[in-house]
Amino acid sequence: MTQQYQNLIGGRWVDARDGRRFERENPATGEITGSYPRSGPEDVRDAVCAAVEAQRSWRRRPAPKRGEILFRAAEILVRKKEQFARELTEEMGKVLKEARGDIQEAIDMTYYMAGEGRRAFGQTTPSELPDKFAMSVRAPVGVVGLITPWNFPMAIPSWKVMPALVTGNTVVFKPSQFSPKSAYNLVKTLEEAGIPPGVANLVFGEGAEVGAGIIEHPSVELISFTGSNAVGKRIAVQCAELGKPVSLEMGGKNAITILDDADLDLALDGVVWSAFGTTGQRCTAASRVIVQAGVYEEFAEKLIARTERLRLGNGLDAATDVGPVVNQDQLHKIDSYMQVGRDDGATLACGGGTANVGALAKGHFFQPTVFTDVKPGARIAQEEIFGPVTALIKVGSLEEAIEVNNGVSYGLSSSIYTRDVNKAFKAIEGIDTGLMYVNAGTIGAEVHLPFGGTRGTGNGHREAGTAALDTFTEWKTVYVDYSGKLQKAQMD
């Protein structure tokens, strides 16, 4: 019998008010993994009302005590890591070792933000007047709406939920309908750790109903969204019209640059991991590889040979290198880019098709794919495909590589492989992305440093690290005058 899950609203697990439900299937096998409420506007209103009520007391709870709840949640995540990782693989498809990494990132973020309950530093500064004290402190925003994608179904929610909670906000959280179980596991963990009723509310459903309801509700003070550029832009317009702050983390068209002096075997490892890890379904995936002419042919040959050996399969199978894509629509989208690449003059060097035979017949599998001879302006070098596809681009110099790297509408992650420290620092200076790696791939962000990008990737906010606190707090400047007389700033 299919497991039935519920929303968490005001500390109670409840069905959608109208009783509607949807099912999620394993993208590798087609088996149903669970049934979830297909919530509507009334469910969103219930959740927001619960969050408003709970926020009055939650913001008054000392921040170190809020942090202690997060610490207990991290301890529970550690104990249940293997269970949660397997369930993540079953609903989203990524191979088990990557699913463990997804849970580990949530563990790391939860521990880290637990510590911010005793830090969350403001500033003290000398006053320009005598007998006067000046400082700044952080204040919670209030009720925040969190909308997250399916590709990192526990890590990305943790980047939003944990800093929001530790800084005294209450949350209404809408996960993707393609990875709901991981969201359930995260919120259930917080409940087990002792989060008060109404502080963390979970509402399942579709973006057009639940997401839109959260954005439009007047009592939701801030929106934090991770997803596609197209949806993010629409949310930005909505929030601007509503006068509501919004943090956007959107797409990427990330590039690894390989110079003539690079360690090609090391670069090969980085490209394979960055291009085909999570089946290319990462906002930081290396969907472009910019290779200097002197090593282009040799590297292309190495990459094609390695890619052709990658094994497709169920993520729970230890022999699998690359799992399924998340659903049939995504499979069709990736497949459509194969002709697009050919039409733009690129060479389809390996892969390039769906895999639906034998054990793969019931899943959504696409062969790891390499295009060579790709022009920098080709659509496959400009548009986010979000699948196991990478494009090799030949350049003559570091300067040209930097120009090609920056010649897309996104600015999330970049990487360069070189043995020359001077060239590495020129790339760090010249490349316009929020993340930059030297002699490593485009993926591997750590929770204590800011995460985010420039241009079409975001709107100036950052997640993770102490930068996340800026999203979920307002600065309050405080002056204490103990002179016993009226003092006039800039005059006395």
C-alpha cells in the first residue's frame, strides 16, 4: 500500500482541505514512492496564520536556545543519514553516494546555523558624541516563504530553513512535488528535535497553487526561491509589485577552463564529476568545457573514452555511475537539445540518446553526452540544459577563455585547471561568477562560505555562511545616550 503523507501546519499533520493528493514515482523504476497532499490556497492560509501566531513567541526565545533545537536536529540527521539517503535516491534518482552527500550537507548546515544562535554578530562602533553608545543588531524579518527545487531536496531546504529559524523567523515551506519525501524527513526531524508548533510549516503541492499562494499572502514578509531563471524572474516581478523582498537562486551555465599546462588527468576527473554527477542536474554542473588549443584534441579523446564507460542505472545499485533524470518532461527537454546542437554545427561525439532497454526500460535515463567543436554562441553553449550533457569549446589563450566563460547570461560557478599560479589569479580576477575553483571542478561548495552567482543566476543575495543571515534578518541600529542632555548629531 502506498504511504500517505500529510502537511505540517501549526504543529498538526493534516491532509489538504479539499482532500486532493498526488503521487511521486521513482524515476529509475516507475514505482510509486508516496502519496502527498495537493494543497490549495486555503492550506496556504492556514499555514501562514499558524506561522504568524508562532512567530510572536519564537522571536522572543533566546537565539542560543533556538540554536540548541537545530543542534538536536543535526544529531537526528546524523543517526538517520543512511535511511534518508536511500529514500532520497528512490524519489529523485541520484546515486546513493551522492544522496549521502545531500544529507551530509544538510547536517553540516544545521550544525553551522545552530552555532549562529550564539553568534549572529552585529557591530559596535564609537559614537561621534561623548557619553553615547552605538551598535547594530539583527532582527528577524517575520514569516518567510521558502520554495525549493527537486535536485538537492534536503541540502537546499536546509540552506533556507536553518538560517531562517535560528534568526527568529517562522517558515512556510513548499518543496518540489518531485522530491517531497526528503522535505517531509527534514521537517519531521525538526519536529522531533522540539521545534514549537507553527514555527516550521510544510505545505505540499504545485507551484501554481501553493507557491503562488505563499508569494501573494500579505503576512509573508520575504520569499526565498531556488529554481529556474524563468520562474525566478516572474517571482521577482510579483514581489516587486507587492513591495516584498525576495532572494533568488537560479540557473547556471558553468565552465571548466583547461589550459595547455594543466594536469589533464586531474582535469578529466573534475570534468566527469562536474558534468555528469547528479546526472548533470545541478545548478553548478559543468555544461561547458573551455580547452586551450594545444591540448584540445588530447583532452577531447580522453573525455569521450571516459564518458563512454560510465554506467547508467538505478542509484541504489553500487555499480551505477549515472542515475536517471527526474521525470519524463526533463528527459524530452534534454533529448531536444541533441538536434539543436547538430543544427549549430557541433559534433555529437558520444551519447546523445535516451536509454530505455532492459533494466532501464521503466526509468527516465539519458546517455552521458559530449559535444565537440562547439561555438561559444551556440545554444548548447548558452542555454541551461540541466542534464548529462557537456560542450567542448576550443580557445587560443587564457584571455579568450575568460571572454568565452563570461559570455553567457549566467554567472554561478567556474573552474580553471593550470599549473601556473599567475594564470590562476588572472582567471580569479577576470571571471565573473560567484564561485571560482582552481584545479577542481565547478561543484563542491562548503556551507560556511557564501553560495550564489551574478547576472542571471541571482539577484545579489547569497546563501550559506554568515551571508545567509543577511537574507533573513533586518539590521537595527541602536543609539544609547547616557549624557543626560540633548546632543545633536552633526551639530554638537
